[in-house]
Amino acid sequence: MSSSVPSELTTVAEEVGAPVGAPTPARRVIATLRSSPPVLLSVAFIVLVVLLAILAPLITAISGWGPYTFDKSAVDSDLGGVPIGNLGGISAEHWFGVEPGNGRDIFARIAFGAQVSLSIAVSATIVTTVLGVVLGMLAGFYGGWVDQVVSRVMDFLMAFPSLIFMIALLSALPAGNRPVLLVVVLSLFGWPYTARVVRGQAMSLRTSEFVESARASGAGGIRIVFREILPNLRGTIIVLATLAVPGYIGTEAGLSFLGVGVTPPTPSWGQMIATAVGWYAVDPMYFLIPGTFLFLTVLSFTVLGDRLRKALDSGDAAS
Amino acid sequence: MTLYLLRRIASAIGILLLISLFTYAIFFLLSPDPAVQICGKTCTPDRIDQIRAQLGLDQPFWQQYLEFIRGIVMGRSYGEGASAVSCAAPCLGFSFQTNESVMDMITARFPVTATVAIGAAVLWLLVGVSGGLLSAVKQGTGWDRGAMMVALAGISLPNYFLALLLQYVLVVQLQILPFPQAVPFAEDPVRWFQNYLMPWIVLALGYASMYARLVRSNVIDTLGENFMRTARAKGLPAPLILRRHALRPALTPVVTLFGMDFAGLLGGALITETVFGLNGVGKLAADSIAKNDQPVIMGVTLLAAFFVVIGNVVVDVAYTFLDPRVRVKSA
């Protein structure tokens, strides 16, 4: 699944940077973003985490400790399994220290956890973006009964107490393939938020002149939707997708924290924080490391999406 | 207006019915047989059948669902004859684990959740709205930039991580606060306040950050409107302009958002209550999910959906009072 991580990022980059040549809105946006230190820091951190996720097997081969290897020599069994050494057992051997109790290497679990978190969040983002854009465009463009049906389904899903329901659903479902289940459940409740925005924009584009002219030249409805409306929504879609990723990372971590997400021994950041709850007073590094990674990843995507939106909004050619 | 209200309520009830059906169907289809679960290890097939009949689990799905809905509206009784257990409306059934009435379980724990929710809401409105206003007035200054950076961080901080951070810093390291422990208000108000302080902060931070950002951008937008220029041209002092002309249009969307967010708090309270071990409805949901106690899960899910749907109606109605433009349209 990790292969979906770079492809998503490169497609976004390509879409933004595609028109080379004359000063285009896309180039202006990129220039604005490039001059902003918070954006550069965010992008740098995202790249770091993505690399960590992709290269996890390689890096842990170098560090010498896999995510499932117990190291009883790194914890003090006389003190109930507290890591030996300061700062949760950080050493040349274990870069981020070890888990109290069984001595698993935290760095390895962070790296493999990044793989799990990112691939779930990015997959859910792709699914909800495709669903939300297609359904939102159809509802906004065609109106009438199509809009009625899509809008009622959206109302219904958005009225759902989604967190409680996701937890209940995930705990009732048989174990199966947890990451896939998580993507399905996250997508089910996530797409209306994209669709609602896209629907509104499609409605206002429906009466625009270029749609009229396309219609006059004999283009059919579906063709207009995908050839005329879709390209104009590009900016909105990129922003929505960028801001959806941190939402799903957070929700996935939350679900794993509550014990209904990714099942042990597969590492996940939320689940690491959950196991750290019992140790927070004696070994704070155990919750600080995964918590900080989670926080900075969510923050980086949020900053990037936020600045992207501002840059797109500030110009008149918002697409 | 009355017609509009009736239509809104009708659609709200429709959505609630759909949600209950959906939830009921999923648990009906996915969960292991509750009768086996209740019966425990020393169980005979006869006993299982008996429990099934008592709970109405031998009925087909539709009948069970209709019974469930009927129980909510007019109450129902389980079993027949002398062993019948009656359950007054609104009846959500009995816990498979403790045999307590689900309604009683929820009402017993509701005050804790209400305390967490109301305290957090007060905190986030105070901090969010005033922070946003200050940022808007001082737009572009260091304060504004700093506050907005903090707000972005606040949105991104997962609340269970914040909970652990606060506990570690305030309780373990600095020892400013005692370890959280449920103490009723009447017994020791100070201890009660200390106990709820961290849950309030944890639940409020994300919302406060969101509201600060929203209020800031709304106030800035409003300050650029034509009627603001008129007010300034009249020679009104800036604070008066802000108070009398800018706040109302800028804060109306906040009311809408607040209604929805407050109504949806039961979901957010789940993590907060679980982390701090507060015995509220959210923790009840988490515990019942862990034990697969279907009637309780059903009850809490429906309650949460009920709040969201009612919150939507209240917001729509409140909007017609707050925003004159909507009032004209709907009349």
C-alpha cells in the first residue's frame, strides 16, 4: 500500500506545476508558497515522514531493530520493565528508545506506523475525493432528482454521530483486513464534506458562459461535467484533498487509540499512544515521540492546505 | 414559519428513523448471538431459546425493529406473565451485561457529560471568539500572526495526546493539579473544578482554535463591507463601529456552527471521558462497545444522532431570528 503514498504526492505536484511556460495561476501559487517559511517547513516534514514510511524496511535494517523484535536487555525487568537509561532508553542502539515492558524499538515502530497511517489516510482521501467530486458535480450540474437523492444521502450521513458509529461498526465487524476496513469506514462518512463544496461550485458554474458555449457546440451533459466543469474545480479539489489527509490521519489514530483501528502487533501511532497511557508518568518519551510525530504530520498538512487555499483565493484566477 | 418548522421536524424524525434502522440492521447482521452471550458458560440450548423468546430475538428482523421503535415511543414489556419486565417509554431496552435499563444508565451518566460539554463550550466560546476578534482588530501584527499559528497548532493537536501532555506536565511534573478523581460539586467545589479543568481544556482547544480562525476571517470580511465605510464616514468611533455594526453579521455564522458543534459533542466527549476516566455517556459508549453490549450502543448512538438532528433544527430556527435576510425569504 505504501506505493500509493508517493504517487498521490507526485500527481498533486504535477497538477499544480503542469502548465510550463507563461506565468500561469499555478506558477503564481507555487511562487507564493515557495516564499513562505511555514510551507517550506511543512513540506520538508511531510517529505521526511513519507521517506520514513517508504524506506522503513531499509532503515530498520540499518538500525538493526525491526518493529516486532523484543529486546529484553533494554528494559529493566526489576523495575517492571522501565527502559534502561535516560529519556526512555534513547541510545545509539535504539534511536528513539524502546517500549517499556517488551523493549521493542520505538524508531522502527514509528517508521512502520507512518506507513500504516499515511497509506490509510491517503487511500481514504483518494476514495472520498473521487466519490465527492463525481457525486458533487453530478448533483450540482444536473440538479433535479439527482441533486435530491445525493443531497438527502449527504444530510443523512452528516447527521450521523460518525465517531461513535465508526467505533461501534469497527468493533462489530469481524477482524479481517483492518486497514481496508478503516479506509471504507472513513470514506463512507467522509465524502459528503467534499461533495458539499463541489456541488455548490458546480451549481454556480452550470450557468457560466463557457458551459453555454460547450452546450451550443453540441457537447453532452457528461462531457461538459468532466471536460468543462472539472478543470475549473482543480484548485478547490487540491485544497480539499490536502486538508482531508490530516483529518483522516487524526481519525485513524483516534480509532486506533480507542482500540478499534489497526490491530496489534501492527504498529500505528494512535495505538502506540494508547499503550503509552499506562506508562506516561514513568516513561513520558513513550507517548511524546508518537504524539509529536502525529501532531507535526497533521500540522504540516493543515498548514500546507491552509496556505494553498489562501494563495488560490488571493488571485482572481482561482483555478 | 409554522409550516417551515413542521417540515423541518418531520424531516428530522425521518432522518432519526433512518439512522436507527441502519444502526439496528448493522448490529442485527454483524453481532454474535446476544442470547449466547447473556447465557454465559453454563448454558443449555433450552436456556438460550428461553432468553431469545424473552428478548424477542426469535422474531424476524422487521418485527424486532418495529418493537424497538414502539418501545421508544410508547414503552414495551419483555416476556409474558409473571416474569414480564415492563419498560416505560422511552424504552431503549436493557443492557445485556448488567440487565440495567439503558435509559437509566444514560440518565445516570448524563450529568457528567453535560458538565464536560458545557464547561468546554463556555471555554472555547470565550477563548475562540475573543481571540478571533483581537486578531481581526490587530490584523497583520505579531499578535495576530502568533495567535493564528497557535490556532493552527490547536486544530492539529490530537486531544488524547493533549490529555496526556497536560496530565504529565500539570499533575506529574509541576504538581499544580491533583490526579483527576470524580468528586461531586457539593462535596468540594475546588476539587470538582480541578477535576474538570483538564477535560474542559482538552475538549475545548480544537474548537477554540477553529472558532478563533472563523471569527477573525468573518470580522475582517465584515470590516471591508460598504456599510462599515458608511459607519466610519458618519464619524463613529472604531470600538462603537465594531460593537454595533460588525459583530452581528460576523458572529451569526458562529452561532450556526456552535449549535452543530455543541450538539455533536457526545462524540468528542467519548475520547475525553475515556482518557480521564470520567464516568459519562461517552465512556459508557466506549465501555459498551468494548463489551459488545448492543442495546447500550444502540441507545447511545441514537441519543447522539438525536442531539445532532435537534441541533440542526434549533440552528435553522435561531437563524431566522438572527439574520433578517433569511426571515424575509422564509416569510
